[in-house]
Amino acid sequence: MAKRSAKDYEEMSRAVEAGEYTVRGPMELGATLRMGRPTKGTPSEGKTPALPVRLPAAIRIEMRHRVKNHEADSESELVRRALVEYFEHHPARRR
């Protein structure tokens, strides 16, 4: 699959908002991650490394509020989605 540009995503967003088509299935967010840890003794398909990060209390409170309001299934999912959105709107400056 070809890599999509910011313009591609803007056009898709406009089409969805205009009612030209309905999004079905999971959103494209980069790497697909399995939810939760595998049961002990279950073979793993690979490891997704954890990234410990310190966040101010106000951010954690807002994250919990958004999860409680079903904007995301978990705080981890919310962080992953936020990073993907940031990367899509702030392309890396290659040197």
C-alpha cells in the first residue's frame, strides 16, 4: 500500500464530512496493536516495547475523562492516537 500524504487525509476527511462515504472498519493508524497482554503461556507474535512517560496530573485527569466518555478504549490507545495525529500534521524535517 502506498504511503498516504497529508493532502490524501484532508481529502478523505472532507469526503466523510460531506457524507460522500462512510468509514467502515478500523481506522488506519499505523501499526496494528493487539489489546492487552497475552495469557501466560500463550505464544506471542512479537513484542511492542513499553515507553514509560511522566505526565502532569492535569493531563492524566483529562485522559481518564476522555476514556470515561468513550473517546478511546484506554489511556494507551489515546496516547497512540494522539502521536499518530501529531505525526500526520507535523511531518518530520529530514536533514
